Amino acid sequence: MADPGWQIELGDGPLVAVALHDGHHLRSEVAALMRLDDAARRYEEDPFTGRWTVVAPTRIVVRRSRFEVDLNRRRTKAVYLWPEDAWGLDVWKSAPPPDMVAASLAVYDRFYAEYREILERLVLRHGRVVVLDLHSYNHRRTGPGERPADPQLNPEVNVGTGSLDRSRWGCVVDRFIREMQSADDRGRRSDVRENVRFRGGQLAKWTHANFRKSVCVLAIEFKKIFMDEWTGELAHNVFDAMTRALRQAAAGVLEELNDGDCRSNADESPRPGAHGDRTRKARRG
């Protein structure tokens, strides 16, 4: 199940970690038409998030840049065609030809086909599955050395749950947030809040639409306090602390999945094909 655009490591257990925007790779024809330089692209990507996928037995790390195809946007917006699609950036030297856009969308379709196949396999084995959808976000957009964005509106960790059924998955959400808040080993409570800046993107929406009762996606956005968002330099001590917190939170999520009280809050989880879960066979691109 290998593809040059992403790495998939299949493990045993109901936990999956995904880093959709870790990648920086472009197909040669895309790179030739790209106006943005490497630094401008990396600023909007999520470097280092692939390393955090070690907290789950099943790992998906995307190596393709979101400027080739953004897997966390709906298909019709997955290729940035206009500056308004990409934070006002002038992405292209000239408009991407239709065949190049079609090739990028074929990558999109292949990813979601493989992702569906993985979830079907894990749900069949475990009944309920949690996906940690790992991202990061900028908070010093006015320039290097300038004041950061208002911390009241920009938590250190934003947990997006906008498309999930909280009546079914609330215990998992609350446990994750509680563990992330309490896991700071620097002597303070971490700022972890729900749906402040982000409510979750297409990966979460697609998953909850197709596996509504059996899979929960937590769309996790780490503020880039673990790195210099302008130079790309990693702050190893902060990054390592966040990694330990994420490990602890992942362990707490697994406990909740196995907890009888949590399970009793929801109907018995369906296997693929039951109670409205769509399970068409994954297509290979």
C-alpha cells in the first residue's frame, strides 16, 4: 500500500495518526509552473507533524505539498487555482492546465480510496476507531519578530470537532483535551481548547460522513510555538514536550475506547456496511 506521495504504516489497534500537510514534494510539472519559492510554501505547510504520528500504531504521513493538492479541502477546492484559495498568495506563473489539475485530483482520489480501505479494515477488527488528524498553524503572520496573534483567539492546541457526533464521541473528545491540558511537564497547564480557531477540515468531514458511527476524527492544530514559523527552526524542548503530551493523550483515548461507561453512551458500533456506513471497495489510482 505504498505511494510516492505518502507513507502508510499499518499497525494493530484502533488508533490512527495522520499528517496531511507534512509534505513538501511536488511533481515535476507542478514544480515547473510554481511561482512560490520553497520558503513561502513551507510557511503554509505543517513541517514536523509527521514525527507526531509515532503516537499511533497506524500512521499516514503525506509527502506531497498541499500546493500540489490539498487533501484537507473538498475536492473542488483541493487545487489552489486563485490567490484567494491560498491566503492571497500568487501561486502560479500561469494558470495550471486542465490535465495537470486532473492529475492532481487523481492523487486526491487515490488517497481517499486508500484511506477508506484502512478504516474499513480497522473498523472490522476493532469496531470503533479514532483518527488523530495532526496539523499546525501560524500565529506571527505580521512578520518575524512581530507580536504574535491574540492568545485568547489562538490556543496552543485547537481541537476541531465541528463535524463529529458529540453524543457518541464526547467522552473521547473530553479525555483527549483533559490529558493534553494536564500533561505539560514545564510546570503549567497547557492551553488546549475546542473549536476556537478551527473546526476540522475535509478529512474529518469525509470520515464522519462515511463512517459516522464507527470512526471519530480529532482535528488537532498545534500553534507553531514549537518552531520559528519564519525560519523553520525547531524548538526541540517545546516540540518534545508536545510529543509527550500527545502520547499521553493518545493513551487516554485508547482507555476511553475500551471503557464500558464510554461505550455505553453510544449504540453498539457498526461494522462497515451496517447502519448506513458506506463501504464501496477502495479503487486503486
